Amino acid sequence: MTARWPIARPTESAAIRAAGRSARPLPPVEALFAHLVITNAARDRHGSNLIGHAIARRCEGDLL
């Protein structure tokens, strides 16, 4: 068995671009806010940012 080195693996940015090509339904706003509380409790700033943007996309300006 011969080893092929290095093995090509997709990068995180390539995976994000691939996921962004198709629309996926977002969870209900209540679930997103629950996850926002969890990320804030864990002091996960990146996760809070992602969830906050998901809430904004889900609401499409209906928050105000």
C-alpha cells in the first residue's frame, strides 16, 4: 500500500463557500435566542456573532 502525501483536504473557507451556495432553512427565532444565551454564557464571541447574524437573517428586519 503506497501512501499519498499530502492528502488534499478542503479548508474551512472552502467548506463555508460550498455551504453558502444553497439556501438552508434557519431554526425558529426562539431556538436561535436560546443558543445566543448559551454562547454568551460560554463567552464565545465568535459563536455569539454567528448566532446574532442568523437571528438577523431569520427576522429580516422584523425585530424593530
